[in-house]
Amino acid sequence: MFDLDYTLEKAFFSPRWFRMLGYKPNALPQNLGTFAKLLHPEDAVRVLKTPKELFLLPGEVVEEEFRMQHKDGHWVTILSRAAILRRAGKVERVVGTHVDISELKRQQSELERAAHTDDLTGLRNRRGLSKALLNQAKSMGRGERVALFHLDLDRFKSINDTNGHEAGDHVLRTSADRLNASLTFFDIIARVGGDEFLLAKTTSASDADVLDTASQIVEQISRPIPYAGKQLRVGASIGIAFVRSVDTDEIEQATANADIALYTSKSVGRGRCILFEPGMRAAAVRTVELSSEIREGLELKEFKPFFQPQIDIHTNEIIGFEALARWYHPTRGVLSAADFVSFAEDAFLLEAIDDQIFEQACEAVPEISAMGAATATISVNVSTARLSSTKLVEKLVETARRTQVGPGRICIEILESTLLSERTTNITRNIADLAAAGFRLELDDFGTGHTAIASLRNFPVSRIKIDRSLISGVQRDPKLQAIASAIVDLGSKLDIEVLAEGVETWAEIGFLEALGCSQFQGFLIAPPLSLEELPTWIESWNGNPGFLARAV
């Protein structure tokens, strides 16, 4: 407690007042000068008032917050509440309390910091970012602008899926540290999403120099990250936009533009740095619309498999069909996968589409058997990313059980690159578990990847599919002939079936048959067909057993 008597020019400070500031009671003179001496210089001008100034203050109770110096030298934050006692046109006394609120202020500061800080990386989070960007824009000088770099880590989901979330967190922390330690000074660095960062820098540099800065960031992020005896690798894609004026609407638009530029950079390939251009906005709007349409299409089951036949030329038998995703779009007609896969992937809806296609492919097996292809298999594509999921085998087995289809009638197509030497434990286990569950496994696009041939003997692969790029014009190209011959010979020696996909001419089939390849798929045989179109084609094929022989 304190009591300042302006009439008698005396002061009283209670024993606890002294102890609050580290002194023994009455260790300092009991006068107004003691209070003034301990007051922080920056606060003194605001707090110290003459009796006349005190008299003019509105109300009877005054509340102030200021700093006073502790005996050991540090500053104590004080909350003062004082009653002003006036009489006969002047102030006689000021009586009140001083409360040490230093710890409360520290806690408030910590809460405020936590509210605006990402726990994992220690960077600024999205909250309050607009205000920070506005303050940054206000600091622009003549000829300057604020460059916004919206960065997204490439291959981060794969790190999480294959190495676990602890590895993912390590990658995020390391990436944040590299951004903080960058040779390029950034005024603001924020984590604005799971693996997304926003960097801001006031600059007078040209567009070319800004792009060069972005490329340097990508290079820093792309360096290997040691973790648990491994070298984890991510990359980065960056979209760039500029703030040119102190206007909140423009700042919000620039932030959105950087996001649009980032999306564009990822759509054309990893590791790209792209400046925003106005034309990108319309494309982004269309992407959002299409994502919404895909979600609605899933609800209405507009995604269905088309079936491309696979035949054995020696027996003229229909040995299988590849299930290819098609979208029965309500206004654009039937769309192939190329028209929607990238959009579905960006909207995290590709797995849902794959699930619908797999389930419908399983449901089609008994119908196709009844049509006259009683032993035909159905090949369904599974991406490398999805093959790393710990839930995949359980989901596929359950779908086959629910649709009452033997797993042996289903071929799981995986890319050749899945068998790279750096394959993950999850993928290796899933491949083995799928085979153990009875599914057939086949390698798609064989000959275009980097699989070590020896790895084929370590996996239960039942068939390899020679990629179309190695088939087209094979009868005229000695190099393609050597590659095709080696693949067919390899399959024969490893007791693995070989199917040539994408055949379009009888000359291609004739040459490959001479090498010993008897299984074919391509538009020459038939295009992908809807389930409703299959009966007519199957009947036609089965009714003309010598069709291929005559055509050749």
C-alpha cells in the first residue's frame, strides 16, 4: 500500500511495498522522491504528475501500469490503483495499492507467443500473419515490394507414410531450421500448413533475382536429412507473388496469388519456382470447382471401371481385363483418368476413387464369368504411395471377401519402380501379404523403370507387362527388338508370364509372338469397354476362334 499526502508533502509505503522491490521495510526514505527514483525513465513522463494535473484527471480512481526497479536491478511490472482525494479545489492525497504483475505479464506474453507460434518448428503460425504482413508492407521504401514465397515440401507425404510421423516431424523441424539459417534474410517465416511455409522479404530485386532466391531455397531444402541411420530426401516447390501497397485487401490477394502460383508449380513438376500470373487464377478456380465435382461424383458413384481385354494368341482365350477408371461426368461425358487423376490427387480424393474402382471390379467378376470369360482375371492398378499404406492389404482382402470374389481372380498391378532398392518395409511387407492372401501380382510399365533384375526373384510376381513405349514399331527397330527379346527371355527363364500392352498393329503382334510372347493387350484387340459393352465383344471374340490367325 502507499499513501501520498500532497498537503503535508509526506509519503507512506507499507512494509510489503518495500519487500516487493527487494528492500527491508523503511530501507528508503518515505517520500515521493523514492517513488520517482525507482520508476522506469520511459514510464516516468507518463506516470509522474503534479497535483494540478492529478486534479484534472477524470474520475475518483486512477489505474496505471508501469515498471519499477528491483533492488537487484531487474524491472518489476506494477499495476497501480489509486483513489484521488480532492478538497477545496485541490488534491490532498493519493491513496492506493501497487501490485507486482510481472509473472502475470510473463504468462500473458507466453500465451500470446504460443498463440502465434507453431509448437513443432518454433516459427510463426498462420494466426496474426495478415497483421505481420501489413506491418511489413508499411516498411516498404521507394521502389520496394514485399515478395511472398509460398513453399510446399515435395515427397513429404511419402516420408510420413513410409518412415512414420516422427520422421516427418524431424523433416519439418530441419526444414524450418534451414529456412531460419538461410543466407537470404527473410523478414517473416511462417508455417502455414502441414508441410507448407510462407516467407516474406522486402526487396527491390528484379523478378529474375527473386526467382534465383527461390531456387537457392529449393537447393537448401533438398539436401539429405539424416535420420535414424537413413538419409531422408524431400524437395520443395515455390509459388511467388508480390505486395506492392499498404492495403489489406491486396495483401490477402497476394497471399492467395502465391498459393495459386505454388499449385501451378507443383502441377508442372517438383522443384519448380513460379511467379504468379493473372491467368493462373482462372485455372485455380476451375481446379476448385473440379475438386468439388469429383467429391460429388464419388457420392453419386459416377466413377466406374472400363475393361480392356487381354488375350492369349496361342489359345485365342480371353485371359483377363485391365480395369481402368472412367468418370461418367454429368455434362462432359465419359472422362479418362488423365482428365481427373491429378485434380483428385491434389484434393486427396484419389484413394476414394481407387476404392470405388476396386470394389466395382470385384463385383464385375461373376458377371464377366457369366458372359463367357470364366477364368479371366481383373487387373487393378495400385500406386506406389498407396502400396505403402499399412491398411491396404486389410482393405483389399475385406473388399474381396464382401464381394465374394476369390483373390486369385484379381491381379494387383504395381509399377516397376516399386521394386527399387530403396523400397520401404511397408511396401515389401504388403507385396508379400497380398501374394499370401491369394492375389496375383504383376509389374506394369516394365522396361521403363530402374528395377534391378535380380529383385524379381525376391518378389512373388506372376506377370510382367512390357510397356507400350517398347512395343511401338518393334518390328522395325533393332534396339527395341533386343530389349523386347531380353524381357521375353527373362520371363521365360524366371517362369513369369509376359504380356505386351499397347499393341496396335498385327506386325507388332507377329514379331513378339515369334519371340515367344503370347499375351497381348491394346487397341488392336479392343479399347477399354464399359461393363455393358463387354457381352457383345466377348461373344464376338469367342465366336471367331480363328480371327487372330486370319488377321495375321
